[in-house]
Amino acid sequence: SGRMELAQWVTNPGNPLTARVMVNRIWHHLFGRGIVTTTDNFGLIGKKPTHPELLDTLALQFMNEGWSVKKMIKTIMLTRTYQLSSNPNPDNLKVDPNNMFFWRATPRRIEAEIIRDSILAISGQINLEQLKSSAVTPLGDKLSRGIAPEKIQPPSNHRSVYLPIVRDYIPEIFDLFDFPSPSLVTGSRSVTNVPTQALFMRNSKFISEQARHAAKRLLASKEASDDIERVHLAMQWAFSRHATSEEEAGAMELIQQIKKAKPNDPVQTEKAWAALFHTLFATAEFRYLVDIK
């Protein structure tokens, strides 16, 4: 059929294009922008690499290490460049305002799948088991338009990578947060910031349920013995940092305001902490990779 010959040509050491494209996509995924900014176009009308020697070095290493994506990700993530802060430097901003030379981390929004998985991880409800088959497999070859949506997208707490992606039936959170069209190959996703995203984070039943589970998990945790410690633990789960003094005061005011409606009521206490998690999920910081001074 020629498939073997095609595969051999694509991965031939004398054909560096495949390795360059793959390494560039890995870099793009980790940094938010590739060494070649046109991730889907390495042709004459595409952009030139900002660091051609680096691209070649990584491509050669990628091939020599058996085309291992995991090894390449580890190599890049252990570099000083990847670990740089996103805090701006006035002198560098004058020379390279668009950060084309990666002198700092670029603040960027995380993908829909990571947003969903992060919420499930914080609530303690994420299911890390590997699925043996897709949820749509038992449906056979029927046209999706004749099947109830809840059968195509049944409730699931599995990682987002295991959710079935059926054209016109992708999960709501994916649709709102710029999941690419299942009909196309997309190396670089569009990124929008629109009101419907904020409304989803505030009004979604899924978000409310996970906030409640997160509250139960926090109140049962032995890592915190009082409300102040619980605020810091909640911030650690959501943002991987401690709360500032202003955030601590605001969180405590919210908790006390809700709890005073029914003092000493465990259900009301749970509602108070659920409200805090709901608020944390709805913040821009939860959806964006950025350093907070």
C-alpha cells in the first residue's frame, strides 16, 4: 500500500522537517508560542524561526532519543528559559516588547481540558483510571443526530483526554473555551476572552457541584485546623500559592457573612466554603498562567 515507505520517509534522519515540526509544537504547547510562530506552516509563506540553531539542536536530540515526546518535554521544562517568571523587566520591554526571544514567561490562558481537570482535581472527584473504550463505542455506527445528547456525552469525572469528541456534540466547557474544530487539524488554538466564559464559571451546575465537593474535601482535610489555615490551603489548591493579607481578609469576610445566617450549622458552613471555591474558580488567575507578586 506504500504506508511503510511513507512512514520510513517521514521519519528518515535525512528528513529533518518532521522532527522540527514536532519539537516546535511541543515548544508551542509549553510556552504558548513556537520557535516558528506559524505552527501549521513551515513553508515559504510561514514565519522564520526566532532561534534556528535551537530548533535544529532540539530536533536532532528528539530523533536521537527515539522520538520520545516525554523526554523532550522534560528537557525543555528543566531549562532556565521555561522556569522564568512572567514579571516584566522595563529594560527588556524596550528591546523586545513582544517577548520574541523568550526573556520572560508569557502570561496565557490554559486550555479547556486543563481548566476542567484542575477543577476536578481540586474537588477530589477526578477519576484517573484509564477507560477501556469510548462512551460512544456501544452506540455503533448510528448517526449522532438520532441519538440523545446525554448518551453521546454521559456524565463523567474522568480526565478530559478520555471524553468523546463528536462533531456538534463537544462538551459545553470545551465549546466555550476555544476547543478546536474536530473536523480540522489545528496546531495553534484560538484564544478568546468573552462574557459567556465568565457566565459559565459562575452559573454552571458542574462548577457548583465541584465547588461543593471541594468544600467537603477542605473541611475534612487534616492539613488545616482553623479557618485561616483553610483559606490558605484553598488558595494553595487553586493557585499553588498562599493568600495575601488582603485576600485572606476578603475570604474570611465572605465565609463569616454566609455562616452567620445559620451559626454552627454544618450545612451552612459547607455552603460558605463552597462559595469561596466557586469564587476562586471564576477568577482570571485560575484560567491563566501568570505570576502574582
